[in-house]
Amino acid sequence: MTKKIVFASFYPKKDTVLEVRKIIESMINSSRSEQGNELYNFYEEKENDSNQISFHLFEIYKNDKALDFHRNTSYYKNYRSKILNLLQKPIEVKILQSLDSI
């Protein structure tokens, strides 16, 4: 089975940056402890010209089953229900498949 690599980007409204950050941070420990999770890293990006902050998650799951498990957890569903209205635009999610990895 092929590993599933997820890259998700979040663009909070200017007045919701801290709230969005806390919601995503609340997912980290639970997600990392999932049996099928191999990596769950959280990043911040600051655009110099606009002072806009965005957040990004880079996740690796052992296979489709592990990613499906993650998306069906209560903490995942809870985060999704809280975060959507705090963003400038929908979450950008890319599911990547490795072509050349070690």
C-alpha cells in the first residue's frame, strides 16, 4: 500500500489567527499518536508585504486506511466544525503521492 502525504493550508481572517492556531495545535498530540500516522508537523508562514499569517500541516500516513481513520476521529470532526468560519477561504488540502522518496 502507498503512503498518503497530506499538505493542508489554512488562511485565517486577521482577527482569528490565534484561535485558528489553538484549534490546529489541539490536534497535534492526538494525531501523532494514531497508529497509522508517521508525521504530523505544523508550520506558520508570514508574508512580509501584507503581514498575513497562514498555517500549514504536513502529514504522512501509512496508507489510505490510516488517513481514513484520522478523518473519522472525534477530534478531527471537532476541529473541522470549529475552524471553517474562522478562515478567509476554504482549507487547501493536497493529497500527494511520492514519486521518489527514501
